[in-house]
Amino acid sequence: MTVDPPTLAAGLIAAVPFARTVGIEITDVRVDGDDISATATLPDEERLHNHVAGPHAGAIFTLAETASGAVVMAAFGEHLALGTPLAVRSEIAYRKLAVGPVQAVARLGRPVRDVIAELAAGERPEFPVAIEVTRADGAVTTEMTVVWTIRPHR
């Protein structure tokens, strides 16, 4: 599978106006077999702050969900003729105070071939994407998992 990170990043940000609105950038996408990851950043802007001058929880959630979407597109973008990727559910844990710019790194939690096999069999596969959000000093501020599906086209 070949992924052009700048094209993927530009396409995803263009397709998701809210991510663009809060200033999220996808800075890296990596595909190495089943090890698929994406990195996204959120700037430190006062308009995104909460009551303790860090990024609002909703902005952090959006950052993490956007990074997970980049992983989904890197893993399954060439299979979009088979179905539409959709977030099914998520779980988020805010661990430490986020201050300044933050970065989310997302990783695919199931082999691509297994998901595609279920989809080809007419099933609606689910797969997790795990995300860690860190601040500039490297401290993990947030952990999140988004469970995605690919809804088959009918």
C-alpha cells in the first residue's frame, strides 16, 4: 500500500471543515505493513483555551479524532469503493493538564487484511485506533480510543 502523506493530510483536512476551523494539521502519516500511524497537531491559540488557559477538552477530542481519521484513511483509503468509514464510539481519558501546543499520535489496532476480509464477506467490521496526546515536554495529557467501522455500500 502506498500513501502520499501530504495528499492524504490535505484531503482529510479539506473534507473535515471543523478540523480546519480549529487549526489542526496532520504532520505525519506512516504505513509500515500493519503498523499504521498518523500525527496531528493543535496550535496554542487563546481562542481554543479553556478556563485554565490550556486547549479546551473539545479541541483535544477533535485533535485525537482527526489523527485517528488520518490512520483510517491511510489504512483503508484505497478501499473506499467498498464502504464508508464511520466513527462508532470513543473513550477518552484526560490524564494531565494540557498547555501549549499539543500533538496526537494515532495507531491502527487491527491488521488491515482482517478488516478488509470482513468487509468483503459482507460484514461491517469494527477496529480500534488508539491515540496519545502529548504536550511539548512529552507528557501524555490524554489517551483516547476511537472504534471505527466501514459501512458497506449497498
